[in-house]
Amino acid sequence: MGIVRYGAIIVLAGAVVAVAVSEARSKRPFRRGSVPTAFKMLDNPVSSAQGAIGGAQASSLRGSRLAALADGSLVIDGDSGKLLRLDTDGTLLDSMHIGMDAAQLVVDKASKRAYVTDRTGDRIIVVSPGKKLKKLSSFKTRTEPYGVALTPDARTLLVTFVADRRVSGFSVKTGKELWSIPVGPEPRGVAISPDGRRAMITFLSQSGVTRLSLRSNGAAPKVHFNALSAAANPLARNRFSRNKKNPDPNAGRKFIRSAFAATYLGNGLAVVSHQVSTPFQNTRFESRGTYGGGGRFNMPIEQRMTFVRETPELASSIRTAQATLPVHQPRAMVYDGRRDTLYIAGFGSDTVLALRDASRPTVKQRWLSVIPAGTDGCGPSALDVRDDGTVLAFCELSRKVATIKRPVKGAWNPTVTTSAELVKSRFSASANRGRKLFRQGNNSRLSGGGAMACASCHPEARNDGLSWRIQGKALQTPFLTARTVGTHPFKWDGGDKDLQTSLLMTVKRLGGFGITKPQAKDLAAYLAALPKPRNPTVSSSHAVARGKKLFNSKKIGCAKCHSGPKYTNGKSYDLATDLKQVDTPSLIGIAHSAPYYHDGSAATLRALLLENGTVHGMGKLRNLKERDINDLIAYLKTL
């Protein structure tokens, strides 16, 4: 049984067993090839000496899975699909069924109303959050609502939609959609500034955020898109960058991914937590056995956060500064404006990080605490702060709430307690073990140096929209949800006969020491239990019908290879590419799985149908008319 030590965090056969790192003991600097054990700024701070301007938005007005109340808390558990009402001790008082994978809630304490996004039911449910939960009303939305936030005047809800790739504003009074605008792929979190003039949308598979200038009259906002800088500091640059001897244009290029959350520290100052991926590290002296080609000691994925400064004179642009984070998969944040402290939860490391002076240039790590996870793991996916400074964290895997009390004077570490299991999981015991392992970071059995988890490239078991340098080839990250059962063989060359074999081989590619066959079986059980992704709204049913007819026709020939319930015949073909044989992928959820082809060389469905990639002759696509292309795209979005 191997033991790997990262500063004060010890990984014993993949389980974190040691506890907090305080600011007094976390002086070890960040070095390339090591998992950082402390927060460290990589750029000059963009915050001002006076700190937050205008104060922070009340935490209850931001979207989360958890909201602290004066007499307890409110939790949305996507596993069971239930809204849970707890008392101050974490005891369950009442529950209400919302819908499987219900995503976020926001509470208006003044009107005593909670608004909950039903991700599978396409609605917002309005609930009275008393000790006995009461449904007040609901209103229909677009497809797959996820993130939600309430404007400071409590008049407008901002909601993101995963399948429809939009953000909309809804009247709280009437439930009517006031406006809706398209955004990038895989939108998730939404944050609103304290003055209600700005908002920010985060994404899983896009290197940037969408910023909105909100209007007081409820009209559609002005949209600003800004990519967040991923390599502004020498520590962030890859030493295998492009040069004459290493001509690959993507070598050393970095991409921000898995930005689940953003929050404002004041008017014009926000933070975004995310990962930074370097899929092409080295093509000259590459390590063919690791992702990215940089070898076991070059981290292909790093955990970061970006401070975003917006000022009136920079209305259409921003200034940014990045920092390393000692948490894995930073999925949730909450800001305590009274104490100028920012808390960040590590979904993959079962940790919570506290940063003091968060809105000032002197921002510094206060403590890093591990949540006791037991056999199920914790997977903290939501945070909130009580008025007395106590932090609450929702453990998504164990379905418990952790209470983190600030260190008393003279102590380094906080006190952490957890509630009893609040509700039963819908997953089997094996699937739950696989779910825990899938997102586990800092585990050298899974990847070199513990830098990567399965969820690093497959957030929510989807894909990161990147092509990775693997064994001398550029290979696109495959979409996993609903694509693992009955779609063998696996890998882009069809080299792995079944899913368990493929999972064992993937861990070797990640540079890990390896997982056991029972663990691979658990991972497979988890992936098999995931539901089919939601399809985006298609405007014309007639276009879908025409597209389906074309897809199945001999004239086009798509169905010759993409047949059956998973839209694959399980065969491999010589497509005259850098692979001798290319496996026929499933088309389930194809609307969400860009880019396309084995190497990701087609950025969109339109590019795929126009053969604007490295693959040609896959079907009879050359004589397609413009309407044919539009009809095929409409049909493909329904798969």
C-alpha cells in the first residue's frame, strides 16, 4: 500500500487521511511537477488597497445547492431529487421532491421564498422555506435550467440553461421570461454584483466567462465576452512551448475549463474558480505514456482561480490575475463580506480553503481543512456562511452537511462536524464507489502526481471540449454520459474490447500507478447509471423529420455505420488519418460533445457535415445543399 505525501496532506492508497494546513505552516512554494499545498498569487493583484467596493452581495441571493437560514439551512440534493430543510444542528426537518439532478436554489429571505431549478422538469419551483416546506407555485422554463441568482432588488431571476445554451431573466412577480440571450456551450454558474449592474456566467468547456451589463428596466442586458488569461505568469508557462524544433501550434497552449462557480467580492471585483488544462505539453521529447506528453512530473491540469477586475473606464474589457489553489476541482465558493474571507470547496479533494483579505492585494491563505468523508467521500459542491462566520458545506457524495467553525483564538485549524446521512442515494453501492473514485484528485493511483481525476477531463461525465496529446496523437476527449453501455469497443482506435479494460488502460495513460479490476468495475457501474443528456430545443419539427430521412437514406449513408439504439455499429474503419483504424463513436448527446472526429478537428456539427476537418469521405456529404445541412443538424441535436 503506497503512501504519497503532498505537504500536510497525505494520500494513503487514494484516501486523504490528514488534516488542515494553516497560513503559518503553508510556506512551501509552488513548483512545476508538484501539486500545490498552498494558495499562491501568480500575477500582480488587481484588487485595490481599500478592498471590496460596495460590499458583497448577500450570499442568499446567489445560486447554490445550499442556503444558510437563521434557524437552519436549505439543501437541494440532485442525487435523490429532493429539497431538504434542516435545523441548526443539521437534523432533517422536512423534504420535498423536486426532480432528479435538481441543480441550484436561491433564497429571498425578505419575502421568505426559495426558487429551485428543476433540471429535468424544465421549471422553477417557488417554495416557502419554513420548517415545513410548502410549494407556492412554479413556472415553465427553457430546456435544462441549472444556475440561478436573484438581483439585489429581488425582482429578477437570472437562470442558465445547459441544453439550450442560454441565460434568461425571469420576473419574480409573474414568472414570465423577460429576456433570453444565447451563450457558449455548457453554461453553469451565474453571479450578480452587489449593485445589480453586472452579472457573470461560467462554463465547463469554454475558456472564458460571459459578462452581462444588466438594465434596471428589465430589458435584455448588454453582453461582453472575455477569455480569462491562462498563462500570464512565468510559473504558468510551459517550458515545452512552441519553437522551431517543436512546431506544433498547440504545444504549451493552456485552456481554462470546469468553471462551475463565480462570485463577486464587491462592485467590479469578481473571482472565478476553475482548472487550467495543457493538452499539448511536448511533441519533441514527449512522454508517450502520459496525457499531454510532458511526463509524470509536468502537471497537465492545474487548479486555479482568477480575480476579475471590472471598472467603469474598462466597460468592455477586464484585468485579471490568477492564483494556484491547493484544492482539487474547485466547484463551489462563498464570500463572507463581513470578514473579507473567501471560502472555496475542493470537490475532488474533500477540502475547504479559507482566504483572508480576499478583496485586497494582501489576500492570503488562512487555513485548508479536510472534511471527514468516511467510506463514501464528501464531494463538497456547495458552501454558505452563517452570520456568526460558521461555514456550511454540502457533501454531494455522502448527502451530509458539514459544519466548519472558525478557529478559536490561538488555534490554527477549524472544527469540522458532519450531520447524519440526510437521504438515500439512487445509485447502487458499486456505482457510488465508482462515483467517489471518478472525481478523486490527489491520488497517484489514478494519475501522475495525483494531478488529474477522471472528472478533470469529464466534468459531470461529459467532456472538456479538448483534444489531448496521447501516445503521439491528438485524441479528442470522448463524451461519456449514456455512451458506455453497448458501445464497445473503446478508445478511438477501438483497441479496448470492453469498458473495464478501457478504464484500466486510461489510468495507465494518465501516468497513475493503476487501479484494481473491482475499482474499474465500480467506475463502469457509475457511468452505466447516468441518464441520457437533455437535448436542446429544436425550432422546427419538420426540419427534424427531413433530417432523419436524410440520415437514414442511402443517399447520405450515415445510418450505415451509426445504427442501432446507440447509433454505432461497433466497427472500426480506415479513414486515412493518423490512426490506422478509427472506432465508430456513439452519437448519443452529440449536440453536447463538440469538437468532432477522433482528433477534434471539426469544431461544430456544421463543420463536420462540410468535412472541414481531417476526416473526409465519411458518408456522402459533398452534394448536400444548405437546407440539407440545417435539417441534418436539427435531427442530430435530437439524438
